Amino acid sequence: MTDDRDEGLEKRRTQLGAELETLRKEVGEDGPREVRAEASRKGYAEAMKLSSEFIAAIIAGAILGYLLDRFVGTAPWGMIVLLLLGFCAGVLNVLRSAGMVSTPPTAGPGKGKD
């Protein structure tokens, strides 16, 4: 009984191997690799975009806070407050870009108070 089972499995494995070879020849060996590489590049590009948006918001908040402290003389409170606001803005930008939060509605003609 186990011999019949082993022979059936071996026959099935050989048949699947032949079908796989046929598919590889039709599609080409580089097809799946290119698809995976493309997905990897898209993921990397998305990660770079999100991280640069986040870091840019923090840096902008820090610079504005430093300038506020420098000209108004409120050191270190301007930098602390605007750095935190920059952090919050960066998180919100990342969430919007990732599609987790919807974009705010634009106020056009006819919109607003009724």
C-alpha cells in the first residue's frame, strides 16, 4: 500500500515539475524577479517619501522656533512649542500620505456657513 502511495506521489511530483518547467519557459525566468524588484522599489520610494515628509516638518518647526526665540527673546519656549507642532504636523502629513486620514475638505464657493 505504501508502495502505491509513493509511486503516486512520485508520479505527481514529476508531472508538476514538467508543468512548472513549461510555465517557466513561457513566462521567462526573469518575470517574477522583475515583479518583486518593482514592488520592492515602489515600497522603498514610498518609505523615503514618508520619512522625508516627517523629517522636513520637524526641521521646519525647529528652525521657526529658533528664529522666533532669536528675534523675540522667548528662549527656549518658542523652539519647544514649534518643535512639538512640527512633530504633530509631520505625523499628520505621514498619515495623510499613507491614506490613514482623509484630506481636509477645501472651502470653495458656496461652501462654508449657510
